[in-house]
Amino acid sequence: MKIRRPAVLLSTAALAAALGLTGCAVAATTSQNGQTSTASTVTVPDDLSAEAILAANSDATTVNDDEWDAAAAVDVAASADTVTITEAGVYRLSGEYPGGVVVDAGEDALVVLILDDADVSRSDGPAIQVTSADDVGIFLADGSANTVSDAGTSYADDAEFHAAIASDADLTISGSGALAVTAVDDGISTSDDLVILSGTVDVHAADDGVRGHDALVVSGGELTVDAGGDGLKSSQDEDETQGWIEIAGGAIDVTAADDGLDAQTDIVVTGGSLTVDAADDGLHSEVVLAIDGGDVTVADSNEGIESFTISIAGGTVDVTSSDDGLNASGGDATGMGGMGDGGQLISISGGTLTVDAQGDGLDSNGSLEMSGGTVTVYGPTADGNGALDTNGTLTVSGGTLLAIGSSGMAETPDADSEQGFVSVNASGSAGHTVQLVASDGTVIAELTALKEFGNVVVSTADVVDGQSYTVLVDGASAGSGTAGEASTGMGGGMGGGQMPGGGQGGPGQRG
């Protein structure tokens, strides 16, 4: 059964009974230093694997190429008038269609449009509009270059469709040809599922680029999106199993004036190459954001990756942000001025993650758990944020963690973490080589700083609690600390930890 945020918020007992929840407690009440905090109604699933998250979601409808026969295609003559397709079948479009194409074939119809050097446009509405069908496929013929545009200046506020390609049915795009979409509002939008299997698709949209209302899946092809709103979006908010995005393959390049990817429920990345340049969040979802493969680069963002639950289990992830790099937030947590553990989670179990953040590097309003993978954090230069920041627990049981940033809010893993860690207040600048060395001179970890820093946190299997370690900056000793001494920054869970010690000393003990 699906473990998700309910459409209607229920009490803890009612929600657990209704959903049979086995994940983390919902709407739990906790107390720290005598202050009460109420956790969120969003639930963290026990199984954060990409497979489990996808299995709990609705199935996306796909029109596969073997479900129809190109040899049976009916050629549709180019026309200045609106072309209306009223029956199921396969139709080939070649030439210019300045009046647009409307599919009104009935609720049970499968319609496939083969675009073969087609130029489809319309001045007073969507260029391709599906008003009635069960499933629709847009197939880009081999070697073809196709264009779709809505040439009007705007849509009326009460217009039913607001996209150059607008579908009231499930829509699949496939084939090896090219498609260029230019839109005065949304680029490609469906009220159901949208699946991109292949092809070279280039979308320029004044608002959202590519939207699958119930679900959006990209599994292949080359997709370039330049959007004045969100780049890729799924916005269904009435069904907890819908409103999700999956990136399973392909090469995707998104430039967005809002979020790069925005999902009402989940974003799952299992493959492909995704590059995002966003004015707001790089990747944003409300419930779970899971990366278990592929290459993800957030080249520029306000916050890089944001969701209630963030799981990094595989792949290569590179995040640059002007605020937080990874931010587990949202939900309905209250109490302690937002400083209490709200049940959010960052889970890192594999892959390679690199974060360059001006705000907090890894920030969880709940907990952070690391059991594997390689994580490098280039945190903030100002003392108002930290490379690591949690409101709850921060535990490391495996993997390699290297985090450098300012010292004023520096936080370490918890003292009861299974894997050893060490925190040292040591300063340096961009370009400096930073090394953590053991008392016998063995180099435990090394990196090159991207900017100024005042604190270094390292956790690897080679760090032994109780032993002393020294940070070298360009070969010179810059500070030392004892492994296993924990501290929490002021932005953390306020569990009695002291601020890190200054100068050459390590952090204070957790109270």
C-alpha cells in the first residue's frame, strides 16, 4: 500500500489506521530542552529505493512503437484550415498546417501522429490539441525536422488549454527525428501522463516547459527546455499516487526561471544525464526525491535539491546553490520556532555527491543519515550557515564525508555514530589543498578548497574515535582535533551542543 502524504490531513491514529503505515511516525510529538515540537504529517517510507518509490506510484501510460503500424498511416494533406482527426488510427503530417491540428477521436481511441517535416502552428490556441482520445502518440520520423508553435500573444485566463501541444489524454513522444516547440505559455502539457521515449526535443516556453499533470517520464532522447516558469513539472495534487516525475534515461538540459524540476509528490532519477540551471530550486518535490543512478548536475540554483525526504543511493550528483545545497524541508512541522525535528530526512547510501553552497550544504529540518557513498561539501563562507545542519540526528555509519565551511555554525555527526569522524577549526582560502592526517603522518582525506573556510569535518572508515588528527593547509598545520568529539551548530537540533572551539582547537563536547 502506498505510503504518502494524505490528501486530507488526519490525526496520527486515524492516518496510521487508514494507510497501514510502517514508516516513520506521523505527526509525532518530541521534546528537546523542555520545548515541544510536532512533526509533519508527511511520512518517510521505510524503503527509499527508487524501485519501491515508483511501485507505490501510479503506472504511467505509454504508447509504444510496437502498438501501431506506420505502414497503415493515412497522409494528411497540408492545409491552411484547422485539421480535425475524429477517428482512431495513424496519421502522417508533412508540410505546413497554420490552422493547427485537433484530435477529437473519442475517449477509447488510440491516435498516432507521425510528424515528418511538419510545421504545425496556430494563432489562436494550441498548435496540436487533443480534446478527446484515450492515448496519443507523437512519432518523430527518422531524419525529420518538425516545428510546433502557438503564435498568439497570450491565452485567455479562462482558456481550457495553455500550451503549444496540449492534450486531454495520455501522450507519448517517440521516434528519432527532431521537434522544436515554441510557446507563449506552456510548451508541452497533458492533463494525464506524458512520456518521452526518444527523439530530439527542444522546448522554448514563456511559462512551464514540459508538464505531465498526473506523471512525467523521460526515458530517452535529447530534451532541451528553456522555460519562463518551471522546466519539467507534474502537478496533480488530488491523488497521492500521482504528480510525480521519473528520469530514467536520455540527455536533459533545463534552464528555468522558476524550479528546474517540480513535482507535487516524488522525483525519481535512475539514469540519464540531467543538467539544470534554475532561478529557484534545481529539483523540488513535496514528498520524496530519490536519485539512484545517472548524472545530475545543478549548475546554478537558489536551493539545489529540496524535498521532505531526499535519498541519494547512486549516480553522480553535483549541486551549486546560492542558498542550501540539499534541503529536507516542507510538511507541517511546528514548534520551537521551526527549530524542532519535523520528521524530514536526508539519506545518503551510495553514489558520489558534491555540493557547493552559499547557504547550508546539507540541511535537514529533521535528520541526516549517511551509510555509504562519497560526499564532498564546500559550505558557506559566512557564519550564519554551516556545511552540515540538522534539527534532529546526524549519523554516519559508512562512506566518505568531507565537509568544509564556516566555523560559526559548524555541526558534526552525533557522538554515537558508528563511523569515526573528526572536526577541526582550520582556515584557508580558495585553491588551498586541505589534508587530514593521522598522528603517524598518514593522509586520511584530501581536497582542494573552492572558497574560504574555517572548519573541516571528515568521516571515513580510517578515522578512529579518540585519536588526534591534524589539518594541513598547503602543507602547513592549521589545526587539530580529537575524533569523536561532537558538536551542533545553532541551526541544529539545539540538543545542548556547544559551539565549536576556536583557533587551533576542535569542537566542544555535546552536552
